[in-house]
Amino acid sequence: MSQAEQFLQDALNAFDFGGQVVGAVRYGSGHINDTFCVHTQPGEDPCRRFILQRISSAAFHHPDQVMANIVGVTSYLGKVIAEAGGDPTRETMCVYATKDGKNFYTDSEGGAWRVYPFIEDTKCLQSAETPELFAASARAFGRFQQMLKDYPADTLYETIPRFHDTEDRLAKLKAAVAADAMGRVKDVKAELDFVAAREADCSVALQALRNGKLPLRVTHNDTKLNNVLMDRKSGEGVCVIDLDTVMPGLSINDFGDSIRFGANHCAEDEKDLSKVNFDLSLFEVYTQGFLEGANGALTQAELDYLPWGAKLMTLECGIRFLTDYLEGDHYFRTHREGQNLDRCRTQFKLVADMEDQWDAMKAVVDKYRPN
């Protein structure tokens, strides 16, 4: 029995679900938090479902800060959605209070548990089976930016310090090279040369932020397709989920992380780099959808830097994989020898492809740039 299961009943008792709890089972495919689907039977009414999660203490050392961010952002989104005539119970997550009115329950081992109502008639996809689904996720993340454009980002906690600080990621790589704990540096000269040739790039977005060119925004920081709930009938993105990493950041990073994840057709650890190619047509699909959803919320400078967001998030991810490989594969889960190095190489191949199509990427942004 896992630690989460040991405290599951105590967590269930901490919340009033409005009816008899008839079951609580493991749910979803996430690897960070422990997630359960709670089934209740409120009298003669139809069964209701809730999502109950134990927040990972390994990933998040300050769950109170995580929950403060989520409550602040979702409460704000609820008001924005309601004022626009939408349905806040469906179009944003809603934190369900404990019996004593708190935003989360803490078990005897310090584990933090929170509850969200289950958003019915939606599905969570692990990959974009069609360009239309990729575009739907783009519109959802663009709307997320649009709805939060006036939210004071500087009031949010930085739940994972320096998460997308590419300069810091570079510094950590250099430290791993100097330590060479696993004796692997000799095998990655080409990868290290690739990074060295782009060292100045690691400061491009951060310098633009420091210079006031790019504004600080509320950012999601994990903009993969599986963090958007899709309506089962329309195929449109209904609700952005997994808000644990919502914090101050750059809109171009949210855009770029989606491109890194979705604008290619290869596995993240593909060994055959000839199969790894940046897909400009998918970049265009996502860019059009994202800007439609953002609906003019981005500044002209942010639009200018969107290709940089794609390149830097991909470069940064490659640097992180390479660093972990040199340090002994202790952060990213691996299932075979050299997997993190293969992951690094796929990211760097995508970066090189983006550089080859740089002018075309800028032209795509200009094509859909709001007047």
C-alpha cells in the first residue's frame, strides 16, 4: 500500500462531498501527484464525481503556496468567465473547501490533499491525433493568457524557483560537466559544443524581460495537450488543468513549450535522428489557434519573440536532459541506458531544424499577427 492509500480515508473524511462516498479509485496517467476519482451518491440524485489529489511533496515543497496560487487564479478566472456569459463550473477548475473551510487538508505525515469537482463529458488526450485537436489546445492556452492578462503576476509565488531560467539551466550544465560524476563528459562533446555555440541564446528572453521588452505574465509552465480537457462532442478545449506550476513567467515560454511538445512527430527519446523533424505546418496550426485564443492580449514584442519561445524552451529542455544524463539520471525517469542522452539529442535536432526555418517561423507569426 502506498503512502497515499494509507491516508486516503482520512482525506475523504476531511471533505463534505454532499453525499455518501461509494468509491475512490486511482485515476489518470499523471506521474507527479497521487490522483483519485471519488464517486458519491447524493440521495436520489445521479452519482457525482470529484478529483482528489495528494500533492507531491517531492516536487512541491510548499503546498500552501501552490494552493494559494491556484485559488487566486481560479477564483479570478471564475469571475471573468461568468462576466463573459460562460460556465465557471466547466471552464475553469474550482477548489473544493474542506469541512473546516480550508483550501486543502494536511494528513499526519504532512501530505496536502485537495479536491476539484469532476468536469463531466470531457476527455484528456495524451497526443494530438489530428491538427484540429492541436489547434483546439492552442486556443485553450491562448484563452488562458487572454483571461489572465490583467491578473497581477507578481503576486503569485514562484512554486518551482528558476523553473524556466535558461541561464540557470546552463550554469547547472556547466557544473555537471565540471563534476563529471559519472565519467560521461567524454561521450557528449558534440552536444556540449552545440550548447556552447548557443550560450548567448540562453539570455535572449531573460534579457528582454530585464529590459522591459517582455512583460511578466501569469503562465501555466506545462502547456502540453494533456493539460487541456477536451469536450467529447465538439472537440474544443474546455478547461486548462494541472495548475500546480502556475506562477510568474513569460507568455512566450508557454507558447514555446507547446511547440516543443507538439510540432513534431517523433518520440521524445527517438534514437534515429533522421525521424526527428520540426513540423512548420503544425507550428502554423498552433500559432493561429494560440493567437485566436489570446485575442489581442499579447504585446507586439511578445509576438516578435514567439519563435524565440519555441527555440528556447526546446534548447532548455535538451540542456536539462543532458545535465541529468551527466549527473546520473536522477531527475527524469529512465527505462534504459542512455535514454536521457537520446532525449537531449532529439531536442537539439529540433532546435537545429527551427534555426533552419527561422524566417518561415517569423513569417507564420506575422501572418496571424493581430492588427
